Amino acid sequence: MSEQQSTLDIQKEHQQYVEDLGNFKRTHNCSELNKNMLGQEVCLMGWVQGRRNLGKLIFVDLRDRNGLTQIVFSPDENAKAHENAHILRLEYVIAIKGIVRPRPDGMPNKNLKTGEIEVYVTEWKLLNTSKTPPFVLEDDTDASDTLRFEYRYLDLRRPVMAKNLKIRHQITMAVRNYLDESGFLDIETPLLTRSTPEGARDFLVPSRISSGHFYALPQSPQLFKQLLMIGGSDRYYQIARCFRDEDLRADRQPEFTQVDIEMSFVNEEDIMSMTEGLIKKVFKETLDYDVVTPFPRLSYDKAMLEYGVDKPDLRFELKLKDVTEILKNSESKVFAGAELIKAMRIPDGASLSRKEIDAFTELAKTYGALGLAWIKVKEDEWQSPLAKFISPEEKTALEKALDLKAGDLIFFQAGAKDMVNTALGNLRIQVAKHFKLIPDNSFNLLWVTEFPLFEYDPDSKRYIACHHPFTAPVQADFEKLGVSPDQIKARAYDLVLNGTEVGGGSIRNHNAEAQRKMFAALGFDSEEAEKQFGFLLEALELGAPPHGGIAFGLDRLTMLLTQSESIRDVIAFPKTQKATCLMTKAPGEVSEKQLKELSLKLSENTNEKKS
Amino acid sequence: MSEQQSTLDIQKEHQQYVEDLGNFKRTHNCSELNKNMLGQEVCLMGWVQGRRNLGKLIFVDLRDRNGLTQIVFSPDENAKAHENAHILRLEYVIAIKGIVRPRPDGMPNKNLKTGEIEVYVTEWKLLNTSKTPPFVLEDDTDASDTLRFEYRYLDLRRPVMAKNLKIRHQITMAVRNYLDESGFLDIETPLLTRSTPEGARDFLVPSRISSGHFYALPQSPQLFKQLLMIGGSDRYYQIARCFRDEDLRADRQPEFTQVDIEMSFVNEEDIMSMTEGLIKKVFKETLDYDVVTPFPRLSYDKAMLEYGVDKPDLRFELKLKDVTEILKNSESKVFAGAELIKAMRIPDGASLSRKEIDAFTELAKTYGALGLAWIKVKEDEWQSPLAKFISPEEKTALEKALDLKAGDLIFFQAGAKDMVNTALGNLRIQVAKHFKLIPDNSFNLLWVTEFPLFEYDPDSKRYIACHHPFTAPVQADFEKLGVSPDQIKARAYDLVLNGTEVGGGSIRNHNAEAQRKMFAALGFDSEEAEKQFGFLLEALELGAPPHGGIAFGLDRLTMLLTQSESIRDVIAFPKTQKATCLMTKAPGEVSEKQLKELSLKLSENTNEKKS
């Protein structure tokens, strides 16, 4: 029987019948066997990762979720089994029985958990064939993102993806166990909810029974978790799916998952210390990494002052310094009269070439800067296009303020406050990367506190809630509600990991009057507030306990813990930036009947907009 | 200061300021204190369940999620605290500090975990006031369902509801721990998916970016979990939200939750034994109830024959018997020529009055029966309107077939097969309730197996999948696909608990050819099958392992374990039968802007249909 013939026969047989496992029953997974099991008869099942013929032996790497085991087909073991093994191709699915043997002397594979053994096949069964996969199913793949998403089920067989899903599972188990032990109840809240005017754009779900009416998918379970506190649930959590219909940036998904937590009868300290225990456990159980608690805290104002952002990465120093007072009367047009002037001293940065500085300048421009002023501090002089505009007094003041040493480089930004902070804050990270200031495998956790309650939104020309409209002001600022909104601090806190916000929360208004004032400050008249949030205001008048909470972005947390580049690498079936699923082709067209049942019509411009 | 005056003052103070907990820090919950803690200073927080003035003392039952503690305000302890306590009303939220004291001799409340102690208040703080609740917040409430749903947050304070949510949490934790220990990964699948033509009606979500296109909310994660198996995830589970836009019966919700499980390289036995371990653990950890494994099994055919339904309640006997052969030539018009005649012997049922039999007759009619034939077996004669039509031979044959004894009652149904089974199958349960044949607090678990693969749908005049289109036929019946669909058995199994289907699953087609034949048998031409399920068919050709799974209705399982009457009692925020949320008023109207962004218009008949 030729090899080709036998392939066809066996494939045909297996295409015709729904293949049962027969008398094969898996005894181990593909990463469990070791030299303590020599001589045992085992049964493994998995995918053919590769086949090599060496002399009269056929070697196959058998792969499952857990790892690889080398299996060997030998004519001395079972001639028929060896003969049939010639049909094996990449990604064929097989079950084997065999004997665990040591690898020949000098042949162990130290990169493999099962590298000291191999399994000599005594019997095997073809469970399924496979067409040739469209890309290489290894960590280092040749596939484009498009191909990976279209064949996501193949992509998920890559060990790195299997590992990511496993770590995600471990994180959620650690979260659940910690919260369960701490008296939290996992309570599900509705996904068919009501659209509210605050926040991002809602995904809508037309109602068939109440025609002309719509559910909204929740942006978070915020109101429901507060209502649970009012309902006496005391300690709630949920690993909750949330939805935002926004134009997607690289690191956003239309649906995402948050670890959502709420507690009654607590203040900020209670929530922060509960959270620290939770994060400590997650790191310990998934990475065996010890984080030190309590986490350091930084006020929002100080974070903005020293790092230009509200989520600074403190794995490295590189603080910003406000030098407005020193340079505001400078002869240089770059500085003169600027609202804000900040400097970042880069120790031993003077080695940067002109070309490298130009690259940083381009980067600064992407954050709205006009350019990038710089000074190289040399032993004898300052090298800078601006040097001649800096007076001896200014120079002395800068030396003192920035604690300058020979060999330093200074980057400046001057102009509008937001631009200066954004540009230098982001430049800071790129500078750290360039100078390799960020230690490998280190995790820096940090609380940012004392956020403003409101921020002015120039688009809608009104104040909007920095956190959300249910956040309580600090008690001392309560009188300022409706008077001087920009001076009110919120009882809010963010958890920052390596410069990424991974969680945030607040103490909520549990007092109806406070919540009414909050709505008024946000520009709701009382009728509108009642219409949109009447049920909440009424609930606050029926015995609402003090409460607060926090929520973590599970996708982002998992991305950071697995050191993945994108949240799409830690979500089983992610969507593209156009919010489509390349595998199932969602969203799709639906029938006229379906639309009619929902009393909906497509507007006439629909077809035009299609492209 | 009058009581009224002080109330106003204190309320006013607390309405004006966002009240902090100050120096109060909770030390215990309201069901923890006992006589081992006498003399301890404690801090409790909770709701005022009731206030009684007895002499100069004021007694308050303080309630939280966990239970009640009696607290005592005494002028001897703190005169001001005692004075202020007169303002306390139902559902006020307070924090107290106090000393644990024994209750006076002879006064312990044995119904209360904290019944041996009371707490003398040394200091307290009003955390919030409450308007008078619209209904009584006790297990035995006076509230209508409408009122309960509108004020769900008050309803949830009732101890029975708090207990239900806690048991639901315990069930999910037991499930998660068991599956985690068994190597399952909790993997999230998308909620924004694609509408498919099989199954129930989908909820649709219009896409803004791809205008004219729609996502569908999943009816189950079926295809995704199969794709995860093809992706090598091996053992998957998810406590997954599912959606069906159907007209709601009492025990249905538009969104519901299932424990969704899938395994690779397994057969039916593997899934059933995994499931038995899971269910055993759930009962043990939530109710401390020992279920015996393995569960008994009953084929679908035998279940229909003996119980008239595919989910029989085996907590009691009352089997049905096919007596068609005995009675088909009867002189009675009731029996003559009927497709099927079945009898149910009710031991010692002859005591039933005529009026009671009439009530059962009315019940039978609600299941499509024309009436209810009956015979009372007396020592000397058979009492029945039909007695005179029954020949001596028929009588003897019935006596033998039904093993009749004096005092028995027989109910008969004759006619079309489905009606006979449905009517007697449902009557069986009501008869058992009437005669109190169902033991209290007992749980009967049962597998029903060997389901048909297809059933004929008279509406669409075609065969539809009994389970779903991805279920594999038993191997021996594979050749019948496309030939004699009604003779094919499926590799499917249901788990039945006390007569309710709580779970079901199957081994899936992992072979593309088998799946194509299945689609053809369901009436898809190959083009349509490719269009709708092309990604699945392609995945099956790229190394799909044998796999199968099961899913449990978490709401229903929790309802049965908590002995609740409705799944709405085990869902935090359920919807009404019209799929509305009475609390938040979802679904609601949305703005023109929102519709325009989605390229949608309401059809003209929308307003008419509103009522």
C-alpha cells in the first residue's frame, strides 16, 4: 500500500463516520510525563506539531494546551501503527497509546518539561485530519493580525495564546477566591438596561415587545451595584461585561470586562486596603511575584506637577519641574509669557545626538508641542540653540532648581498647561525607554488620589464628572457644589500599574441631597434629573448606606501581567478596530422579518454609507 | 428639645452633609455576636428593623445581610445617645458602638443566632434617614410583585432574598472551584455576536460603524465553545449570560445565565461523570446534602412511555402504562380507535371525591385533553361512568397490566400520542401533590439519554434539531442521516432534577462531513450552510478534536436549591413578563440623534403599537 493510498483510505474512513474514541482513554496531558514514569503505559491525545522520519523511526511532537511530548513510531513496536503513521501531517488530531521510555543518552531537550522522555507508540487512532494551516502555529508566527483573527481557533493553539488564556483564568480565580474569603457575593446585574445620557455612547438593543423602545447594554454595572448596596448586599463583586460604542483605539474593545466591586459602610481606606490584598494575591498566585503593600500614594496635583500625567510610571525617576517663575521673562520667544514652563532633567543625557534629539522633537509634536527646547549641560558651557538667550541669573536658578550636573540633558516645554504636561509626560516614558531606565519584570503599583470632582468640557461648554456623576465630593468641599465646581476634590482614587490605569473607584453619594446637587452642577435641571435618575434618587431616600467601590479593567490587567502587547492577545475572540469579528463576520445583515418584528427600518443613507 | 424637633435637626444636618463614617469602624456583622463575647466593645452598622420603647429603655433590631442584633439605648449608658434614639424610624441606617451584654434571664430569643446577647449602645451615628418603605421588609411581605420589582432594592433587604443571593453565590463558587480543580479554564466569549437562523429569536444590536448591519446577543456560547475546543483549550467553562427574545412564560427571562462547559477528547461517559461530581459538590457545599452518584439513567423512549414526559420527577412512582392493545377495540367511544391509550394507577386513590376528580378533569383539559376517564376500583365492583362499556376480558387484562388492588383509582387518556403523554404526564405531578406523595426536602437527579436527533416541526414542515444542529448522531445511526431522520438517536443527554430539566448537552460533530449532512437534513442547501456556518465547517477541517459538553440553567438550579417559586426570586434584578424593568423603566425611549447614528428609523406603525 503506497503512502498516498493509505492516507486516502484512512482519511476517507474518518470523513465518513463520526469517529468515537473507542477504547482510547486519555491518561495524561502532553506536559506531564517525566522520567519517574518510565515503563508506564500511557494514552495521550493531541495535535501533530511536527513529524520527522529518522532512519526507520518516525518522530512526532504531540501538542496539547499544556505542552509537547515526543512520540515515536517504531516498526519494532507495532508494524501496522508505524506504517500508518506516514499519513500524519501538521495539525492532524490523534490518540496514542504507548510506553514511556528515556530519551537516548545526551538527547534530553532541556527546553521541554517532558524533554527527558519519549513515548513509543503501541497503538494509535486518527481522530481527525487537517488541511494545511494558513500560518505557522508557534509563538513566533508569520501570521498577520487579519489572518490570526480570521482563524482565531488556530491562533489559540499557539502556546503563547494558550498561556495567556490560562493566566487570565488564574487571575479571575485568584480574584474570586480572595473576594469570596472576604465576604463578597458574586451577584449578576442585567445586561439589558436603560440608556442614560452621561458617559460614552451606548450600544442599543431594540425591544420587540415594547416597540419603539430600546434597551442599552451597560457601560458598567455602576447604578446596579449601588442599588445592591442600598439593597443591603453589603459586599458585592462581579466580573462584568461592559460595552462602549466608541471609535476604537488600539487598546479598546467594544465589549470589555471589569472586576467590579462595591462595599457598604466603608471609607476610602477600607477599599484601598481591600484592593491591596487583592492585587497582592493576584500577583502571588499568577506570577509568584511579591508586591509590597501598602502601595504608595500620590495626589493628582502632585502627579500632574511631577510627571505631567495622572497615571505616572514610577519604575523610573525623571521628574518634571515647574520652572515658569525662572523663565517666564526669558529673552527667548520659546519661554516668554508662557502659561507654564516645565523642565525634565535627564541625568547623563548629554550624550544624545542631534538626530536623536530631533526624533524626540517629532514625538513631542505628536502631543501638540510646537517643538522641543533642550540644553546639554557640559563641564564648561551649556550647549543649546537657546544658550545665548539664557541669562546668568536664569542659569544659576535652573542649576539650583534642577540640581544640574555636567553631562545632563534638559528637555523643556512651554505653553498651555495641558499641552506642556501631555508632551513632557509622554516624552518622559520614551526617554526612559531610550536610556533603558525601566527595569525588566518589575511592577510598580501606585494610588493616585484627590482627583478633581469636575472637569470643564470645552466641547459641551459645561462641567462634566471626572470620574462619574455618582462620586462624592470630599466633605470639606461640599459647600462649593454649585459655587466653584473646579475647586472641589472628589473622594476618588485610581490604581496605576507601570504607568497604566488598571483600576479606579470612589466613595459614592449616599445622600439624596448631595446627589441632586451633583446633578445640578452637571447641568441637569431637576425635572431631567428625576426623569433619568429618579429611581436612584428615590432609592437614596429609602435607607441608603454609605458605600463606595472600585473597578479594574481585567483585559488590561491581564495584558500587563502576561506582558502582552495588546489586550487582543488576552481576549479569546476579540474584535478589530472596526468592531468586527473576522472569524464569524459579525456584525451581519439580518432579515426584513427581523427588522419588521422590531418595528425598525434602515434609513435610506445606509447603503451609501456601506463601503 | 421635643422629639420632633430633634428629628428635624438631626435629619437636616445629615441631609446637608455627605456623611462620613467618622471614627466608627465596623467590628462585626449583625449575626456574629454571642455569649462568648460578653463585655466586648463592638461597632455594628445596619438598618433599623424595628424600635420598641420599654420603660426608659429603647430597643432596636439592627439588621444587615447576615441577620439581626438587638441593640439597647439606655439613659444610664449615654444620656444624649438615648435621647437622640427617639428619632429612629424603620430603615434608618445607623452605626453604633456598644458593649455586648447577656439578655436578662429567660429572655433569649432562640430563633435568632444572636438571641443570647444584646448590645448596650455607648455612642451612635445616623448614617442615613429613610422615608417609610412602601411595604413590609420581612420574609412574609404584603407586597405585590409589581411593588417588589419597582422597589427591588427594598425587596432585596428581605432575609429570604438575601439568603437566595448568598446561595446563588455559593453555587457559583462551588462550580468554579470544582471546575478549576478539574483543569477547566474560565474563558469569556463575545456577547456581540452574529445572528444565526436556527433556534429562538435573537436580540439584535445595530452596529454604528457598519451601518445596516447588526450584532446578535448570543442564545448560548455554543459555537464559541466548540471553536475553543478546536483552538485546543481542552476544558472550558463559563458562567455565561444568554439571551432569547421570546414571549415570556412565567419561568423565563429575556436574559438568563448558564453554566456552560465543553471538553475535548471525551465521550458521553466522561461528561456525565464529571457532571455528577460537580452536582454532588454543589449540593454538599450549599445545602450540606449528599447526593448519590452515579445518577440513574432513563432512555428518552422509556421516560415517555412510563412518565409521558422527557423530564420525569422520580421522587414518586405513579407510572403510566400503555393499554392501547387492551382498550383499542373498546365499546367506549372514549377509547375506540385511539392512537394511544394510557392509564395511570393511583394506589388508594379511590377516596377521591367526584368534585376532586372534576378538578383534575379541568386540569387535563388545559393540556389539550377532551376529558378524563377514570375508574375507582372497589372491593366488589368498578365505579366509573365507563364501567358498563368495559368487557370482562378488558377488565381482567387491565387488572393484570396495572396490578390493580381494591381502593385504587385509574386515570386514562386516549387520543393523539402527544396529547395523551402531555396530559397524563402533567396530571401525574398534580396527583402526586394532591396525595402528598412528594417527600419534603428530597432531590431526585436523573439522566435522560438516547434522545432523537430530529423532531418534525409541523409549522415549518421540516425536521428540526431536538437539541441543536451541532449534536452528533450515535455512530450506528450515521447512515440514516438524510434517509430516515426520525429514526436517528442523538448523542445527547439531559439532567433532570425533581422533574425539571436543569442541564443538557451532547457530543458534537467534530467531523465536517457529518456536520454538512446534518445541515442538509435540516433543510439548508450547501450554499446557505456555507454562508451561515462556513467558519465552523472550515474550522472542522483544520484539526477539530472530538468534543462535547453540557450546560446548566443556573437560575433554575438555584431556584430548585433554594426552594423558590420562581427564577425571579434568585435573580437580583429580574424583568417582568413583558421584559421590562419596573425599577429603571428599561427599555426606554432614545434620542433621534442615537437612532440617526445607527442609520435607523422607527417604522410608522410604532406609535400605534404602543399602548
